[in-house]
Amino acid sequence: MSKAVYPSLKNKLVVITGGGSGIGAGLTEAFTRQGARVVFLDVADADSIALRDRLSLLFPAPEYRRCDLMDLAALKTCLAGIAADHGPIEVLINNAANDDRHTLAEVTPEYWDNRISVNLRHLYFAAQAVAPAMRAAGAGVILNLGSISWHLGLPDLSIYETAKAGIEGMTRALARELGVDGVRVACIVPGNVKTPRQEKWYTPEGEAEIVAAQCLKGRILPEDIAAMAMFLASDDARFITGHEYFVDAGWR
């Protein structure tokens, strides 16, 4: 299957959080193959180093920087360091998240704070860090990864779903605030994407039930999410901002 090429992505400085595995790895590879200058952040060293090495022959090859997104001071320092080394960040993809299961009864205030930090807080402060340079340039793209989970009310994910619902609200608010300076902010809402982590949660029978509930009968892959992200990040989407874009095969 032939795939789109976006000349406007070539040489763009793209930062991807959680870019070492799963959907993030798909984003890292896709933007690298477009000729973008990709820096991806993660804490999963083994997966990230393996991905970096696998893509090392591409030009420019992606760069891995270890960064704990829950440490906001470290995140700010990391993003500033990228800008100092490579110039202003032009595309930020807020992808990193963690969908560990939990029930209402077992959640403590400490666990609540931890899950919100993992799934929502860092997106806001990463956007805050890159926004000044984007505003000064009169251009820039921030893409936030949401989730189909809260739209469906899936079980055992109440804090995760709260965070993901908040991401859509944040996207609309930031699109309004930053749009006057030419910065676009959009949200991608993946359905059930086939990754090693997701296979941890679903039996083959469970996967079959999901596919049966989709309008399109097939398994969504990280490259399908990346296809949407590349379009939204490109100049082809120059008047697209402030909304959510589903890649869920019509899961209902």
C-alpha cells in the first residue's frame, strides 16, 4: 500500500513523548521516514534504544532522550535542551500515557495524583514549554493523544478516562489561546490499537469482540495513528485546530 509523503514535514523538529514503544514508536518511525528531525522522550530504555538503533540508518536518524515526564522540572530542562541543540521545537506530540487498570474502591488520593500526573499533567506543561517559541515563529503544532475509552465508558479505567476526557477539553482551550499566534492544537483519539501492551489486557476472544463492534473489521495498528498525526502536523492541515480526530474503525 502506498503512503502519503508530506514535504512540509521534512526537516521539521518533532518531539514525541513516550516515543519508544507502542503507538509512540509508530509515530517516531513515521515522522523519521518523512525526513523530520525527531527527538523522542521515554523512560523505557531497552525499547527506546532498540528503536533508535533500528532506525539509525535513516537520515536524519531519531534521537532518544531519557526524560521522566512526571518530573516537571526535568521535562522543562529536557525540552529547553532540545531547543538549545536543534532550534525551536516545531511539532510537539503529547503521546505518553499509562492505562493501568483500577477500580473506584481501591483508588487512594496518592494513586489519583500519580495517574493524573502520568496521563494529563505533563501534556499541559510540555505545551506551556514549547508555546513561546511557536508563538514567536507564528506557527507550530501541538498534537495530544486522547482515547476512545471514555467515549465508550470502558471498565476499570476511571482515572485514565477522566484524564483523557480532560485532554480533549485542554486541546480546545489551548487551540483558542494559541491560535491567534498561528499555533494549531488538535487531539487524536485512537481506538483499540494492536500493541504488545494492549495484548496484555485482551484475550483473543476479547479482541474478536472489539473487532465485531467496529464498523471496519480489522485491527488498528500504530501506523494508522501515525498517518493521522502526520497529516495534522503537516501544512496540508493548516486550518485544522481545536478538534478531535478519531482513528477507531468506527468502534461503538
